[in-house]
Amino acid sequence: MKTSFSLFLALRYLKPKRTFVSIITLISVLGVTLGITVLILVISVMTGFDEELRDKVLGFDAHIIVTNEDMADGVIQDWRGLVKEIDATPGVVAAAPYVQGPVIVEFEHRRLAPLIRGINMDDQEKVTPLKNLIIAGSAVLRGDSAIIGSEIARSLGIGVGDKLTVYSPGNISDVSALIDDLEKHPNDPKRLADLKGLVSPNDLTVTGIFESGRFIYDSEFVLVPLHIAQELYAMEDDVHGITVKTVDPYQAEAVKNRMAAFLQPPLAASTWIDENKQLFDAIRTERNVMFFLLLFIVIVAAFGIMNTLITVTVQKTREIGIMKALGATTPQIIWVFLSQGMIVGFFGNASGLALGMLLIRYRNEFREWLGRVLHVHIFPAEIYQFSAIPAKVVPHDVAIICLSAFAICSLAALVPAYVASRLDPVEALRYE
């Protein structure tokens, strides 16, 4: 197959001859490779982080939450009638009540302060698939039982079948009032008995351990039957809120607007996007910023390409003069140097894409190796809330990265190509 004049010369100029120019060319290719590798790796990880976070949120939290925004009360009393109205709303799949608040849990003199969430497991399962998260025991919540997060189980050293002691601060005002009375009447047995009744703990049997994959859920939630949470917070039949599942989680805003027709203040609804808006916006913004920042690695590599071609132009002044004297046109001279930039960009793209995909495939193994050998902890679960580094390769993003890098490398070759094309053959050959 015949090769064009410009491409033939470009390949000959790039052919390694153990010269300084060849070393610079190799460095330029490695620079493009590094830039594309880092860009693909970072963008894929951040895209995966965003997608995984959405999946984890939707796997544990509801699409819509209805609560009482009254700071003094904060409970929903006639919740059964409200659940029926919510169920009748177009776009709603199911609704379930819940009670949630901070507690103190204890096991073998080890204590934590997680959140307790009281639910009816059968109703809640229609809203969020909690049974899919169980990694030990079962999803049974009946009687004095509890299902705890995997990080809570690890911190307390507790397992399925053990007794978890729960203290609720829900009646702290009553406890404070009784303590004041006891200070005034220290020998009153009735007040002492009332105080013991208020602070007496609940012993719950751990029937299951769940793991959502998000650290904040696994380390902060204890699931108990609804009536247990109501007893702990002395709420009788009241609840703190109602969770709602919609047909499409991304259409939850429209369903919320329909529910606004019968939700009377202080009752209000918020979607899962509302609850996590700042977090998702921060991830999206950081992803865009990282793309433009890391693109500068490719731009720096492009300057290396420009430097290489300028050096070639100076070294090949005589050859350029001869070619122009023999009838080579200006476009042909331009394409000689432009082809060199495109070839460097092509090989940089190919190697960067291959290395980027390889690192994405073995990202968690690489993280473990760094932690084991260099004691460098990348993506700690306590901060990022994931036990493994998520990643999602989006072909559209990869195409933008590769095309942008190729365009930058090609544009970097335009300046030396223009300079070479403007050489006067008479001046180039005057001293030869």
C-alpha cells in the first residue's frame, strides 16, 4: 500500500535513531499517555461514585419522606389516614410509617450512640428492599428484636442472637424533672421507682445484620419493630414520618407536587434528591473541575510535542529547503509536521486508554497493594462511605477525553508546521 509523501516523511522523522529528538518524542507520548490515563481513571471513578451513591441512597432511603416540620411537636398523629391518601396518589407504589431518633446502645460494656429506626418490616419492604441488605441472620423484626448495621456489629463485637441493650433519650425531660423532685424529696420511694421506670433499658435480640455498602448507614442505624421505637420515645401510636416509594425515583418531584394538594402545614414532603442535593451537586461540580484540571496534563504534553517539532524544524531546515526547491507544496510541508503531532496523539491515546482501563479493572487491588506495601490509605470508608472504590466507564466520557487529547496534540503541531511551511528555500540552502 502506498504511503502519502507527508505521512512517509513524518514516520521517518519519528523513527527512533537514538537522538535527543527521539527521546523528547518518547517523553511527549508518555505525557499524553499519563494525561489520558489519569483523566479516564478519575472521571470513571467519580462517575461510579455518583452512580453508586444514588443506588445506595435508593437502596436504604425512600424516594419521598413525609414529616411534620413543627419543631415543638414533630410527630404525625393520624398517620393511617394519611398513608391511605398517599397510596391513592398517582405515581405512588407504597408508603410505610417510621419512628427515628438517637439512642444509646450497649453490649459488654461497649457503647455507641446510633440512630434507631422503628419500622413495620412487611410494609417497609414494599418501599425499600431492606431484606436484600441482610448479610447475617434474617430480616425478621418481631417482638423484642433488632437488625443492626455491619459497622455497629463490628464496633460492639456483637453477633446474631446476642442481646443488645438500648437506652432512649426520648424522655430526657421527664427524667430531668424527676431528678429535680428527688433532690427535694430524697427519701420518696415512689419518685425513685418512677425514675427507675423511665431509665430502664430495653434488651433486644439481634436477629440480623445488614450491610448497605455505605458507611454512614452501616455505622449509624439500628432497625427495630415500630412499636419498640414508639415505646422508647413514649409516642403511643404516633410516628415521626412516612416513607414513600414512587414508580420512578427520578419523577419523585412530580409525585411530591401532587401530594402537596392534601398535605396541610406543618406536614411537608421532601424527595431523596432534596435530601442529598448538596452532596450530588458537590460531586458533579468536583467532577467537572477535575476534568479541566487534569486536562492540563495533556496540554503540558502538547507543549512537549510542539517543542519536539520546533527542534525538528530547526534540524531539518536544509531538507525542507530541498523539498520546496523540488516542488513540494506548502500544504505538503504542513502535513509532514501535522502528521507527526497526530501520530504522537494517536499512540498516546491508545496507550493511555489501555492503561486507564487496566487501572480501572484492578483499582481495588491496587489500593490494597498501596495500603499493604506503602501504608498509603486511598479512599478510606470512614470518609467516602464505600467499602470499595466504585467506577463506571461511560463511552461518551472516554470519547470526549480521547478526542480532546488528540485535538490538542494536533493543534500543538500547527505552529511548527506553519513555521516550516514559511521557510524560503533560497535562505534554507544559502549556506549549504
